[in-house]
Amino acid sequence: MTVVAWTGYGGGGGRSRQMQKLYERGVKYGVEMLWQKHLDGYDYSLLIVIFSLESDVLPYSIRVLLEAAVRNCDGFLMKKEDVMNILDWKTKQSNVEVPFFPARVLLQDFTGIPAMVDFAAMREAVKTLGGDPKKVHPACPTDLTVDHSLQIDFNKCAIQNAPNPGGGDLQKAGKLSPLRVQPKKLLCRGQTTCRGSCDSGELGRNSGKFSSQIENTPILCPFHLQPVPEPETVLKNQEVEFGRNRERLQFFKWSSRVFKNVAVIPPGTGMAHQVNLEYLSRVVFEEKDFLFPDSVVGTDSHITMVNGVGILGWGVGGIETEAVMLGLPVSLTLPEVVGCELTGSSNPFVTSIDVVLGITKHLRQVGVAGKFVEFFGSGVSQLSIVDRTTIANMCPEYGAILSFFPVDNVTLKHLEHTGIEEPPDKTVWEPVLYLKNKKHVIKINLNSIVPSVSGPKRPQDRVAVTDMKSDFRACLNEKVGFKGFQIAAEKQNDVVSIHYEGSEYKLAHGSVVIAAVISCTNNCNPSVMLAAGLLAKKAVEAGLRVKPYIRTSLSPGSGMVTHYLSSSGVLPYLSKLGFEIVGYGCSTCVGNTAPLSEAVLNAVKQGDLVTCGVLSGSKNFEGRLCDCVRANYLASPPLVVAYAIAGTVNIDFQTEPLGTDSTGKNIYLHDIWPSREEVHQIEEEHVVLSMFKALKEKIEMGNKRWSSLEAPDSVLFPWDLKSTYIRCPSFFDKLTKEPVALQPIENAHVLLYLGDSVTTDHISPAGSIARSSAAAKYLTNRGLTPREFNSYGARRGNDAVMTRGTFANIKLFNKFIGKPAPKTVHFPSGQTLDVFEAAELYQKEGIPLIILAGKKYGSGNSRDWAAKGPYLLGVKAVLAESYEKIHKDHLIGIGIAPLQFLPGENADSLGLSGRETFSLTFPEELSPGVTLNIKTSTGKVFSVIASFENDVEITLYKHGGLLNFVARKFS
């Protein structure tokens, strides 16, 4: 790496002739151009010209880090040494910490509302300390998508039931829309305003006449060619969602009015991942005639989706994101970059989801945790943009910080097709084979990838579709674990009859009871969604159906999916099979599906059946979809439809039929599987510029409910003490102008004694609020009924609810209890209590708490409440064998000490029971990786590592966390 020139030029922002010549010469010879304001603040810029020599080049993802470092170098938050460390990446990787200033921030509603609540509370704290609350604004452009999550109240089975209105404001919200939520007889699955009897014969004859819709353009029902408005289930679910979430929507609107640099994407538009890709992504950022690469961090692990279009981005969680919003950089270890060379091409039956699962398993096996993965090779050019975003989006599942596809001609073609305005001056940086040392390159031949699913309990447990039946049978035999259910041999063929809607059906082990087609995260790819639609079309035309007791749903990530499914004519076929659109956002994948019928629940209980959920999502931990569904499989959208038709995962698609047609002929999967050519043709015809333009118009126009929603515009948010949705958190209650000295942890009890792979799902509350939980008791005491509880996600702005929901997961395995349950032991009294109740007793007694854990503590999605919740429970430290980095950063960011056993040691090897009390003292000069001594009440003394990686983390911990640190800066 050679720095060729540092050249200054006069103000005004334009290029001098000398610079233009250097620029043109640089483009010709593969030179990178980087601009920045001069360190001394003068009105001119520096030009750094860096030659990419063949034997010594920076990976493209590192070049983006370098550009941001140069542009933001101020000698304080970004120092010259940081820039030089990035330049010297080859020798400094994995050894130094570097700051990174992303161009923008993305929040979704689940994690966005606590971030904005913290900003509102910070204004209160700054005022209390004598500062000016008006100064509290995000310094970095921030977009917030309102409806990342969606609770399903209506679907094909539940639409005739009374809705679950959630929060107590439904009656107030009734004035917002003329829509009346009333039971109505379904005639065309989901197209409920069409009058008439619909059958497969009429469907086939009218299949080519289905018109497109995105906002108010009429849809013609292919059954009778009558106009149909937006699917009624969408409108009904939106009505109920707007009612139950009125308080937080008003808070979001207040935030967009009061805080500068905050833009709110209105409800009813789409979820964060897809709106980010379709609308917010810029590839090249323009600011005052200044061009630089787009980059983003956000409050979700799957921000990485945009890496497929050459935008550097990853999820860092709410606490770090708030810091970026306040103008601070993200700190990361200068990453090792692993090259992933793709060669060959996949066979026609392989979808992009199969490619995703194949790459996920391979990269997890070779180990890329905490690294950047950068794709190159001949196989990359064969992947469309949506294929690339699908692959990049799954990188959290194999532990990488991000997976990156550099900008190339495929990216530029995508920008032209989607109507994104081209920058006035554009340079294409071609990917290069940058790693000559083969040990840093992983090779994956796309020819080796076969159609697969993942499960039954973890996304990394890939199963070839051809092996599905034998693998499931093996899971029944295996002892209870990640791949086992331990069903006695004599019970494995048990069958339980159920009566549903006047017919008799039989349930057995492997029966599918939930099937959800989701187009978010790893299924945003139009090709797989269209493949599901085409498969549904062929299935309906062949006379195949889905059993009515199966909870089916279709929840696209944005209205664009509805548009191309409609315009391509496949949406009514999906609806005919029960896959009608229920809304836009996370639903089944976070446990928000409509309840299973009593008949199914009773049969599962009676036969102790291992029933299954099949969904095209990215998470399938046991109990996540539904308490009674023990096996969950991740599959591509067309395979979700196929398994729903089959009604079981206990099937060999190669030798066993899905069903029979009207003549009794067997119909096999290969008979209705769409060819790649069919899918490609439909994709070319319908995934076009107009869809992206329509989405942009929809976002910019908003909707009537959002536009008419009243919200305050005061400097300080007027907290309603009676609100169960929005509450001023207690993080700043004891804030002082200066941080106090680090206090020792003395005679701390263990709140929970946990094993390996405890995920943020186990820690952070999500999904529905169980009626017997501590959070339910809190809400009941405030006059709410169970149907008004709503979900934890909707109540993330209330710390009292979220604290009570921390460690409330029914699958939490606490060694003190010996079985999965959200319980623990309060040792002073010997009582077995809910985790919150025990922690509350400890706090009243003035006893600090710690958590004992095994390997990979905090794995899974990044969730700030997985750290905030334990902090508010009184947890002072976590002692684990290893951590997921994002979660460890969150612990530090909230003020919890991450302690780590010495290599080779753990609680068992040290003879710890967890019933002891623990004491430790922090040295006055705390340093990264320092070794501390812990003394127990039994007299045992052992050493642990304080898992702080740099001085910034230590500074934050000394301040009691990031929020306190930033609040002190403003005051």
C-alpha cells in the first residue's frame, strides 16, 4: 500500500484541474479517491491517492472503513493513528480497535422505541443536571420503520373470530378508519369482497387477467373479474394494530417532530430490512456536493442485507446505535477479512435459500466469527442482487460481523432497474482477488449445493430435502437435545383423530400445523416468492389443497411483494391454499401467529405429538413459533407451500406424492415445481422499476391514519404516568455530574445458573405476554385484560413491562430448577419464584446479583433489552465461558461487567454450585483484559478475565454505561 500524494485545493467544494487529472489517472490505474476536511478545520480538503498494487491491496470492505476514517478524522474521536492502522490493515488486523462513523442509522420499531424513549429520558436528565435539553438530537441521519413487527389477529382460520384488540385504545382508534371489523363469510380465500363461488376450474380459465395493485389500484379477482380492494385481512390487521399501538405511534410522531435528523417510515409500508434495501439504500451518499460510500448501522442483526448491494452495514444493537445517533463512532476490532470464492452454478431445483443455508453451514463450520466475509469469484457474477442480499443477510447466523459483495456491473444494473438516481460523478470499484494466501480464502462450488431445510430447532442444522424423512425419524429416536425428541419406539407411529370444520383428519408425529411464507430477512428474494406463487398455481390447477386446520399465512416484508405477486397473477392461488396476506412485518417468526385450534391443541396433548411448523424465516428455536409446536423447520417459500400441501414433514418427495388430482392420479413435487426459466421470466416481467417507484410514492404519501394522528410537539415528552406503553426509564435516576469510583461487588448471589448457547431470545422478552407471567400481573394490576396485553415488542417503551419479561422465556433452562422454566431460587428464603420476583426480593434486601453461564452467552439477534433487563433486575456482572460479541458490548454499554472464566475453566471444573456468594474488587486502573480474583463464601478463590477490549469500553463502564456517558457530555 503506497500513499502517492497529499494535495490541498481551495474552498468551494469543486475539484481543481490538478485533482481532476489525478482523479482520471487514478480511475485508469485502479486508484481509490478519498476526501476529508483538513484536520485544522481550514476550508480546503486533502486528497489521498492510494494505489492498489497487485501484491498488496486492501479488501474492498476495509477501503470503506478507510474512507470513513479519513473523512471523519478530527484528531479526537477519529485520530490519525486510527487512519494509519486501517491503512496498515494487513499487519494490524485483529490486533487494534478502530472507530467507524457510518453514514446513517436504521431503527425498527421493536428496538427503535426504547432508543427514542432513552433520548426523551435523556432530555429530562440533561435538564435536571442544568443542561439544555434542546441540544439532545441525533447527529447522524436516522430512519425509523414503524411496523417491523405485526401481530396476526386475522388469517384464513381466524378471520371469523373476534380480534385481539390489545391495548385499551381500540375504541378511540375506531374513528380513524371507516372499516368495520365484523365477521364475514369467506368466499375467495382472502379476497372477501368478491361475491361468488370460486373453484379451481374458474381460476385456471381467468388466470391471466389479474391486475397489479400497490396502493389504491383495483385488483380484479381472477375468479369473477370483480374489483377487490386491498386484501381484507391486511386492512383488518392494520386497523387493530393501529388501535392497540396508538400510544407508541403518537410517541414516534412526537419524536419525528421534535428530534432533528429523524425520519419515520409510516405504518403499513413494510419492515426495516426490506424498506432499507428498497427505499433507503443509496450506495453512494451525497452531502453538499460531496460523494462518499453509503454505510449504515442499525438495531437489528439483519441490517447486513444491504451488504449485497455494496453498502457496508451491520447490526450493533440499541445502545451502540444510540451512541452513533449522538455523533459517536462505533468501535470495532480491525477485522480479519475472509475471502469467499464462489465458483460454478447451482442446479435448477436449488433456490437462493438453499444457497444461503449451504453457505451458512459451511462458514459456521470453518469459523468466521467476528470477521468480515467478502465474496468474489466467477460464481458471484451469476448471482442477482436479490440473491446477494439473501446471502449477505444470513451472516449473523454464521457469526460474521458482515458479508460483503463489492459494487460491480450487476449492482449498477440493479440501480438502473430500480430507478435509484445515479450520482453525478460515479466510480465503479471492481472487486479484486485480494488475498493471495490460500488459507484466508474459502472456496464454495455452487454445484455442490442441494435443496435443503434447516431444523428442527436451530438454523445451522441443515437437512437435504431428500434426507428429510429419515432425518425426522432419527430425531424422534434421539435423546432430547438440538436434534432429538426421545419418543418411545412404540409411540412413534401414533395417530390422533381430530374433527375440524365438519371433517375428520389425522395428526401424527411430523404433522404440519403452522406454515408461514415470510418475505423478510433471508426471503426478500422475489425469485423464491414467485416460485412459491407459481408452485401454488400449479398445485391448485392440479386440485391439491391445504388442510384447513393448518395455520397458514403470508406476511410480506413490504407492499412491493404484494405488488409483484399480484401483477404476476399468483396471489389468488396462494390465497386459495390459505396463504393470504395478513400484513407486513414480523409475525409467525416471533410467535405472533393466531392460536392453534382447540382440536389441534387437544390432539397434540393427547398423543404427546411432535408437530411441526415450517416457515421461510431465519429463526426456529424450540417454542419460538408456538409453545406446543416442538419441531420447526426453516425452508424456502416454495418448500413451505409444498410441506403445507403434504401436511407433514415425514415425507420423501422423491417417492411419495403430495396428493392426488380429481382423477386419482398421484401428484408429485416435481410435477408442480416451477423451472428456473419460468421464475426468471416472471421476475423480469414484474419485478420492475414501477414497483420501486410505487413504494417510494407510498412511503412519501404516508396514509390517512398516520397523517391524522395527533401528537405533542413539546421540547420534553409529556409522560403519562398511567401509560402501560411509554414510560420514562430509570436509567438516569441516580445520574451525577461526574462518575463515581468503581464499586466492588460484595457477597453477590447468583440469580441464574445457565448452560451453553443461551440466546438473546432466552434473555430478552419477545412475542406474546403469557397470562401467568410477572408482566401479565403488572398489566392486570393496571386494569388491563389478557386480550389487551399486546406483545412485549409493542411495550418495549415501558421498562416496567420489559424488566418483568426478562428471563421469562419458557425454554430457559436454569440449573437451579433442573427443567425449562422462567423460574429461579431465592436463596435467602429458599423459595422458587419467577425470575423477576426473586430479583425484586434481592433488591429489597440490598443484595447484588451475578449470572453464571457457559459458552456463547448472548448468541442470536442483537437486543438491547437483553442487557437493559438484567441491569434493571440488579445484575452487576455476568460470568461466562465465552460471549457473543454484540451482546458483550451491550452488557458494557449498560454498565454490567462481562467476566470470563480462564481458558479451560468453567463453573463445573471449579466446583461452583451457584449457591455461594461471590465478591470481587476492581483495580483503580482498570485495563483491557485484566485478570481479577473472585472469592466465594465457601473460601474458594479463582481468577477471571475482565472482558474489556479497549479503553473506550472501560471508560463507558466507569461511567455506568453509554447512556450516562452521553448524558454527562450534554450537561
